[in-house]
Amino acid sequence: MQYRFMDSPLGQLLIVGDERGLHLVGFPNGRSAVPDADWEHAEDICEEAVTQLAEYFAGGRQSFSLMLCPTGTEFQMAVLQALQQIPYGATCSYGDIARAIDRPKAVRAVGAANGRNPLPIIIPCHRVIGSNGSLTGFGGGLPAKQWLLAHEGRQSGLAGF
């Protein structure tokens, strides 16, 4: 696995990938902010991911077209797939995601899978908020989640999907 850092409005993001694609985006204040000891630093890794993220932060990109390599259980992968269906600038609740994957009672499990997302921003877990419209936990910290939602022009309330 190879890694590099990318400057962003949220601080330095950790970008991790290999020849198969992008594996991880880590926030400076998040749980994935430090490279593993066995990873190799490479400034030329994941060039397209860095380019597309820069375009997103500049306001010129609303969706990503990248080779993604997330891992997880079948349930977690279903949640990640559902997250990718949330439109730019929209929000939904954990219950909405649970219903979208035909597991309406698995709201807490959806929250856990959402929190485990290794590719935040690109797989937009920041667009999931509480059913009452409140911001809930985010691996990059609530200020980062607030920034991302404001950046996307979030309207108040739930948009659903």
C-alpha cells in the first residue's frame, strides 16, 4: 500500500491506494490520520483521486469517478453502496439508508457501517444526519462534516433519496 498527503480546506488528507485503486481517505483529526508503518510514501500515487478531490473542494465537481477499493462485510458494503446514491447537496437519515438496503430495523448497524467508511467525501457519509436534522458523529470530526455540508449548499431539513 502506498500513501501521500493532500492539502485541503479541512487540513492535510491522507490518501492511500495501490494499483487497484483508492483504499482510504483520512482526515487530519480522524482515526485514519497516520499511515501504517508498512505503507510506502509515494507522491505519485492516486493522482486522479487527488485531482478529483481538488476539483470537489474548488466547487467544480459534484461526483467522483474513481476505482474504489473499500472492504467490509456484505452489510457494510451495502451501506457504502447506498451512501453513493445520496445526491450532492442532499442529506438523509440513518433510517433512510436502512430502508434503502431493505433492513429497516438496522438503523444502529447502519450508523456503525457509516462510521467505518474508509473513503469519506468520495463515498459521502457526511450527507447522513440524524432523523431530527441534527448533525451526528463523523470520523473527521463534526466541524469537518459541517464544512462539507455547507460546501455542498445543504438546505435545512432532510432531503431524502
